[in-house]
Amino acid sequence: MAAFKFKNLTDEIRNKMIAEVDLDVEREKLYLSKRLTEEGRIYYPVFLRAAFREGDEKNAERLSYLQ
């Protein structure tokens, strides 16, 4: 599979994405699929932040084991 090119995904945008996740977690509004395991529910926000901070489209594949 060819990698995506995120030309406009700057550090500023990544930080805004992380801030949105943090706010959702704080307000208990982050969507957690019923398909996630108990461990997945704990670690999903952590991995999501990491993906937004430094990741690419392959991070989504790595998160699939949480189901």
C-alpha cells in the first residue's frame, strides 16, 4: 500500500488534534467503541495521542490489536 502524503499536517495541526483528544477525555466524551477490549479502552487515548504527535497512516494498523 502506498503511503499517504500529509503535506499540510504541521506541528500546529498535530497539537490541535491532541488538544481535542485531551478535551474529549477530560469531558468523558471520547468515543470508545464497544469492540475495544478493556485494555483497549485504557490505552486507546494514549495511542491516539502518539499517532497524532508522530504517526502516519500505519499507526491505525497498529491500533487494530486493541479490538
